[in-house]
Amino acid sequence: MAARAQNFTCQNCGAAFARWAGKCEACDEWNTLVEESAEGPRRPTRKGRPFAIEPLKGTTHEAPRLASGIAEFDRVTGGGLVRGSVLLLGGDPGIGKSTLLLEVAAAFARGRHRAIYISGEEAVAQVRLRAERLSLADAMVEVAAETSVEDIVATVSQGATPRLLVIDSIQTMWTQTVESAPGTVTQVRGSAAELMRFAKRSGAAVILVGHVTKDGQIAGPRVVEHMVDAVLSFEGEGSQQFRILRAIKNRFGPTDEIGVFEMTGAGLREVANPSALFLSERDLGSPGTAVFAGIEGTRPLLVEIQALVAPTTLGTPRRAVVGWDPNRLSMVLAVLEAHCGVRLSGHDVYLNVAGGLRIQEPAADVAAAAALVSSLTHAPLPAHAVCFGEISLSGAVRPVPQSAARLREAQKLGFTTAIAPEAAGNEAPDGFAVAVLANLDNLVAEIAHEGTPARRRVGRQEA
Ligand code: TYD
Ligand code: MG
């Protein structure tokens, strides 16, 4: 008996079903199942042909990577675009993906490499207008507004192989090889597969733009994420000018590097010294803020962590966190309660990483705890101190990697002290003091001691 065709595909997760249903059983989303032609096995139209197998050890004549010259972009891609690779750039609509890629394409063109920018969303006139605004109108980027993958491949295969092909966006593309409507999972997958074949065959680097859904996944085609060589995400808060380019997956480079840009009236500006930018609007001397000396990839980065602890009016107090892992916040709160006698069960707790940055390091534990206790006791932390260190469930402060780089960055930006794990004590540069922290208890006692007397009493009572 022939296998039953699975004709309904979830537009959210890509799962296939034989029958339509209101809810996808795989991802629990509603109204996401759409009928698409099954990609069942087709009869082979020709016999397989043997191909050449090469030894792993060999010489590649052309440079496998090409840097764009935009340092923040090159850092995230791991030193430039690899020949024949496919990269997916995801991000919220309006975050600046088209702007970034037009600048990258122009950088390639100015380096005398053929760069083609295909827009499926905007007319050529619109792309030109943007190029003018970005002062890129003189760059020899080739532009077209097109959505048929077959036509695109046929066109760009003429003449010299392009070094870079930008497809903006993959959701607007369609290929004749599948029958579903444009924008469906099958179409996106089919179009991406065609473009990947072109990249591998020609050696051109292809960048696909993908829009992100509300829950942060690259819309519909999560399937594309595992096909491509690298996935970059372009992030930022709508109200802020900072944009952060982050590698989520990279077959040819590191995945923990970030690139920092600032959106200006004339396009994206590279930010070579992000710490200075993230600390530029600091509220000196107010309780509830701590400066965290972090590491993103290979680069030290100072950011301000802000906390607000206030008596709750609700039965269940609120815990809200922006830019950090909510589970780590819960853990830090639990350790403060269990080992330091800081009672927060009657308080709402808000934690925010300034500047729209998202921190993933456990090393931020100490800074978060310091900001929380500082807010609770109304005791500002010393303005010239940075914090870092991981907190264990026992309340001990554990060492974190790259202390020396964190301390050097802090000194460079005018800080004079660090509240840090013991191991960092030996790594301090000249003229820089490290207040060694063995466990969280010491930190709480010290901050509470600094609180104003009236406030301190309130803090103590609750603490
Ligand atoms: P865009 O690159 O079109 O975003 P995406 O392709 O990710 O949807 O950028 C859109 C936003 O960027 C738009 O709201 C205006 C802003 N912008 C600037 O602030 N300065 C500029 O020079 C440009 C080109 C755009
Ligand atoms: Mg766009």
C-alpha cells in the first residue's frame, strides 16, 4: 500500500500531517496548517552518474574567505564570507536588515567584487533612494526587483560569477519546483534549496534575509535554519539606536561574537567601542544600578544592569526581566533568600540590561545581585566599581573566564575597582583594586552597610 501523502504543513514549525486540524499537534499553534503539494518521492528521470571524490588534504587556490571591510560584520561572520556559503540573516521587520546588506554589498562592490542585490519586497527605485541616503549610490552594486528563483539564478549565472548575492527576503521568493503558494514553508524551503545549489555550484556567497515571527523564530522556515551554513540575527530595541548582530550558527566561525552598530540618519555606523556607548547615559549615584564587566565572544563589554525592587500590591509578586535569563534571576533571588536572609517574596522585582543588549553569561550573577540588593536597601553602589562573578546555589562566588580582559576594559573606561571572585585578584592591572568576594553574604552586608540610616532600617527589617 502506498504511504499516505502528508499534504498539510504547519507554517510555524514545518510538521506535516495527513489531515487538516485547527491546531498543530507538534507545536500547539492554532490555524497554522495549510495544504501544500506533498514532496513525495518522484520517479528518477535519469540514472545516477559517478562523480569525482577528492582527498581531504588538498590545496584551494582562491582565498576561501572575503572580508567586506565592515569590521563589525566581518567579526561576526568569522572573518568574512566563505565562497559558496549560504548565510541567513534574521531579524524583526524594520530593524535594518536591508540597510545592513546594502552596505555590505556596496563594500564588496567598492572592493571590485561583483555584488548583486535582489529585492523581492521593494522596487528598484526604492532601493536606489535608500542607497542615496546611505551615500552608496556610486558603488557598483547590481540591483533588481525579482521573486522567481529560476529567473534569478538564470540571470546571475550570466557573466562573471558574483562574489555576493543578496536575496531580500527568502519569504518573497518562489520556485517552479514546488507547487505551493509563495510564502508557504514548502516554497521557502524549495527556494532556499535552489539558491543553495546555485551557491555551491558557482562559488558565490549568498545571503538570505528572513523575517522573524513574534516569538523570535525565523518565520515559518525554521527548516531553512538547518540547511544554511550560518544564521545571523540582527537585534535591537525599536526605541534604541543600537543594533546587535549576533551569530546563532556558523559552520565557518565562532558563534559567540557580536557586532555592534548604531542606526543613524545616514545608515548604520560601526561601534568600535561599545562599552563607552552602553555606559554613556549612566545614572551615576542612584541605587539599583551595577556595571557588569562582561565578555561577548572575544571582546570585553561593560553594561549597566538596572534593578527595581518595590513592595508588591499583588498576591504573587512580579518578576520581570529584559535582556537576561529569567531562570538565572530566579536562581539569584533564591540564593539571596536562602543564604543571605534577603527576603524578596513581598517585593516586585524588575531587572533590565541597559541599551537593549541581551546577556547570556552566568558571570552577570554578581552584578545582578548587587543591583537588586542596592535597590532594596536604597544604597547606591560605588560609581567607579564594576562587578562580575558567577553565584553558585550554595551562595559562593565562583571564578569566571577572562578576568584579566574584563579588568583591563574597566580600567580603560575609568573604573578603579572591581567586585569580583577571588581568582581575579591576581589579574588586576597596575593601579586597579579588586575587592575579592568569597560569597554573596559579604556583598549583601557591605551594600546594606552603605545604605542611608533611615532606609537601612527598612532594608534590614525586610532583609
Ligand atoms: P530596513 O533596512 O528597511 O529594515 P528591514 O529590512 O530589517 O525591515 O530599515 C528600516 C528602518 O531603518 C526604518 O525604520 C528607517 C531606519 N533607517 C534609518 O534610521 N536610517 C537610515 O539611513 C535608513 C536607510 C533606515
Ligand atoms: Mg527590508
